[in-house]
Amino acid sequence: MDKKKSIDTEYLSGFGNEHSSEALPGALPQGQFSPQQPPFGLYTEKFSTTSFTAPRAKNRRTWFYRIRPSVLHGQFDEIYHPGLASSPLEAAVVPPVQLRWDPFPVPAAKTDFLDGLLTIAVNGSLAGHAGTAIHLYLANSSMDGRYCFNVDGELLIVPQLGRLSAYTECGTLHVGPGEICVILRGMKFRIELPDGNSRGFVCENYGEPFTLPERGPVGSDGFANDRDFLTPHAAYEDGDGDFELVCKYFGHLYTSRIDHSPLDVVAWVGSSVPYKYDLNRFNTINTVSYDHVDPSVFTVLTSPSDTLGVANVDFVIIPARWQVAENTFRPPWFHRNVMSEFMALLYGEYDAKKTGFAPGAMSLHNCMIPHGPDAVSFEGASNDGLAPVKLEDTMAIMFESRYVLQPTPAVLDSPHLQNDYVDCWRDLTRRFSP
């Protein structure tokens, strides 16, 4: 196949901006979007990820100028994926306890990104465009001649082990541990794995598209900055062959044989574009006086709900940072939360869990399930000196949602589930001394 693309290290900058890019000079029409005869015999196709009449500030759409229109996909046949699930789960069991899993191993058998998806938990309603599904991916091979698009939701991909390259209709995103990428609802893509073995997490967002959270009193520069979000330059694949196109639609997978690459967009203009972000560019906000602040100050992206201030799903990080608070228990406090929290450790050590939470491990603390630092962390933080200290080389992530997360039977029955997780609090003894 003849692949023509821009230089991999070049990106367009800015979150939600209307960008334009062309892999072939002159391919992008000027002065209008849909001329009677587009340049170079290309087809015009509009790609909308919001309704046509969404307010201007929220409206997202992109015009593609492609070699073949997307309608040339042929018939689809349903295929079975044993590890993949969608919301709602029938007869779901949601135990009212804290759940934690050791890292799942990458399989030895040849497994690509799509086949390596394993659903951890789901919530909300896929049909109602509310809620999310959280998946783990365990893969060792690239999607060779295989492409996918997901109509059920956008995909926020968080590598933990190994790099990945996401080839999309808009171009290519190269992402490694400590970075993320978002592939929009309905956008065609394939995933290549330059390092072989790869593991990471996927938030499949059924609801409103991810956006940057409001800053409020923080002002104009805190949290994630628009300019640090990167969108690829146009790149296209042009060639005939025997390829597979997989569609995830209403919780099911379907496959079609096609005779060309669907990543044949030569030029594009618009705001419905995939993007990447380096989590280490996040401008961390923290207390400089006393008390541990709410983790909402670490929100990178949010999918709003119909209730102001209550997220369909938030993407939160717990990054490297200075701790300087005076007379303060500095790790996260013991708490119960109306929101449900899925956490995973990308690298380093999480300051509230000294053991049992290795890189690649994950935990689930659902609505109103109490959680907090383990006994070892509690004792250390209660008695350590309070000199300023920098937590370095650490990155944990959290997907937090207004809906209870239903863990799948596959992970509840997994040998990687830590059945003794609750024991990490066993040594929190009575300290009351009136």
C-alpha cells in the first residue's frame, strides 16, 4: 500500500479549534466547503459529532475530502467479542465493597488492540447517550489491514505499557505512557504498536463529547491549556487490497470486507478532529496553606451531563507535584463520594497506597463506598515531618462518573482480583483518647 503522510512529529495545536490540513497541496477547496467538483477528483463528506444546530461554541464538524466516500463499505456481518460489554449489563451484580485488581498480563498469543479489549465496568445507557464503559486493552500486535469505527462513543485511550500509533481519518497520533489520545465517535482508525507488548485503559464515553473544564476562580491559565492539545496533519492511504472494517454499533461488533483503506482523506477542515495531550503539561493546582483539596482540581477533561456541575464522566489525573500544606494530613483523606471512581496507576507510586497498587493495577470505589489511604500510608502521613516535599515520577488516573459503575463478570471472576484488598485497612485501630 502506498502511504502518503506528513512528518510524524508535526501537529496542529489547540483544543476545539477549527483547523485545516492537506496532505496534497491544493486539495482543500477555498471559499466554500462543497464545490461541484472538488480538487483532484476527491469526494466531499461531512463528519458531524454534534447535532447540526448545537450552539456555535459546542458545534463540532469536519469536512473531509477523500478518495472514496464512506458509503463504500458493503454488507456487515456480526462478530462475537467475548471480552467486550456495553451498558446496561443484564442482571448486573455490583458488590458494595472496594475492588482492586493486580495488573493483567499481556497475552502470549497474537492479539491486536481491538481483540485485546476487556471491559472492566459500564454505567448509564448506551441508547440514551449517557454514561461510560471502561476497558482495559492487552495487546502485542498491530491492526494489520484492519480498521475500526465506534458509533457508540468516543474513545479516550491512556497507554500504560508501550507506545501506540493511532492512524485516523485526520492523520496519525503517536502516544506513549504519560500521554493520552481521543478518537471521536464514528471516526475510522487503526492502532499500531511499535513496542509490541502494550497495556492501557480506554474510557468509552457515551455522553457529551469531552471538553476542557471551566476554570472558575482559578483564572485563565490553570489546569490543561488549550495550546497543549495536538491534532494531526492530514495523511492518507491510497491503495487496493483486502481489508477488514469493524464497526461497533449499539453494543455489537460487525465486520465488512473492503477493497481499499478507509483512511483515504487527503484534506480536511473543521473541529471534529482527534487529538493527543501530554499529561505532564498539566498545570497542577494545589493548596499552599492547609488541607488536601478535592481531586476535582486535577480534572483534565470532562463530559458534562444535563445537571450543572455533575459530570457524565471526568478524566482526572494525580500527577507529580509539590506538597507544602501546613499542619495537614497530605494524602487523600478517608471519604465517601456520590460519584463513582475508577483508578489506575500508570507509573511510580501512589501516595495513598504504599503496597498492592503497582503500575498497571486498577481499583473501583463506587458511589458511597468508603475508601482512603491504607494503614501504612496513614501512619506515615500522620507522623512524618511537614517540610515541603515533591512527589516525583508518579502518575495515576481516574475516570469519575455520576452513575454507579457495574463491573463485568469477567473481572469479578478474574484471578487478578485482590480478594484481600479490604485487609489494607485492617490495622487502622482505635485511636480515640478523650
